[in-house]
Amino acid sequence: MLQSTRICDMMITIKLQLKITCLVLLLSSSFRVTNCKLHANVCGKEEFDAGGKLDECTAIYFRFDPLNNDLSRVVDILKGSTSLQTISLRDNAITSKEGDSVMEAILNSISVNSVIEIVYRENSLGDPGFLALASSLSHESSKIARVDLRGTAVSDEQAHMLAKVLAGNKHSLKELNLEACKMTDDGVGAIAQALHGNSILVELNISFNLNTDVGGIAVAQAVEAQVSVSGGLRIVTMKWHGMREDAMEALGNAARTNSKCALYDGRKKQTQSSWRSYTRKSEL
């Protein structure tokens, strides 16, 4: 009986040690460089493997522990790296103030980095952060070609900041995702107006915002205006249940007028359709 009790105690001890070991391993893998790609989870101490060095990283993907969200480490990494191409902070519930500091760090390092892609979806960003992002895009050293802000609230003022950059045609941005950014007719209209003379941006997703027919018609007019521009938009995604017949008819006409630009009503290939096939119900 005594021997059985000892064996049972030993098994419990071993299980406890295994759990502690697993927890230590989890916490110690917070920062890891693999093949010059840094996968970061800000919840424990830093650890780098032999796959690369921080100053050689080309891609950083951050995943935060919501109970220990230390953005200062992210900022330090951005300040210290010189070869970054991709920065992904998606789905981390970053606050506006925290996001501002990250965008300002990107701006401050833009002259020494080769950042091509910024993925910042499902986070918050304040006016200082948007100003830093806009300044990064228009910086003479900028190589940023893709910005994904899906699910990040964009105010009318912030939309105008982005619109000013787009209208200037002095940037390298090729793809912009503004899906579900809670933009009103004013914000959507500002972006659309800026694209009338656009010769650089190739792909735009501006679906599921808070615009009415006014915003939808503004996007349709931008697509039509692109007919006479060399280069420019090739893919535009515009879908929103708040639009009615006037906007949908305008989008259908724009899609038929501008044959070089694919105007879709959804981003998922299996469910999207072209606005070219849309005909006002009264005309059927």
C-alpha cells in the first residue's frame, strides 16, 4: 500500500514538472528569428535561434498576449532593424495611443528600412499615427507598396490625410485595403476624388464602410475617370448593403466604361461578381 502511494506521488510530481517545463518553453519563445523572419509574441523573455539575426530580419509578425501587451518592445525592434520589408500587427486590439507610437517608429526608420508591406488590420490608430503613416507613404525614401487597414476605424479627417497622399502621386503604394473602416460619405468621397488622376495605386478595397449612395457613386466616378489615365487602378472592390439602386447602377456603368479595371462586389473569389453584369431592375 505504501509503495503504491509513493508511485502515485511520483507520477503527480512528474506531471507537474512536465507542465512547468511546457510553460517555461512557451514563455521563452516570445521572440524568435527563423530564416530571417521574426515571429514575436510579447509575453515573455526574448530568445533568438540560429536562423537569423534581428538586423537581418525581412519580415516581422507580431502576436501579443492581451494580458501583457508591451508595445515598447515592438518600437525598439523597429528602431533597431535595417532590413525590414513586412510588418504585420494584425488582430492585436492595439489602442490608438500604442498604434501612434508604432507608426511614428516606422516613419522614423523609413530612411534605413525597406518596408514594403504594413498590415495593421483590426487595431486602432489615432490622428498622430495616421499622420505618421501618411508621411511615411509620401517620404522620398518610401518603398511601401501595400497597406492593409481592414477593420481599423478611419475618421473623415484621417481619410483626408490618406487622400492627400494618393492625389499627389508621389508615393509607391500599389495596394490599399480600407474594408470595414467605418468611413462615411465624406471619407469615402475624399479617397475616391483623390483617385481621379491616380497613376500608381493598382488595387483598392473600400467595401463595407458607412457610406450611402453618395459614396458609392463617388467611387464609380473615380473608376470612370481612370479610363483616361495611364496605369492606375486595375482592381476595385466596392460592396455595402447600405447602397441602393442609384449607386449600384453607377458602379455597373463604371465597370462597363472602364474595361481595364475589374470592379468587384466582394473580395472572396468564390462569392464575388463583377459590377459589369449589374443592370437596374427597372431595365430588366
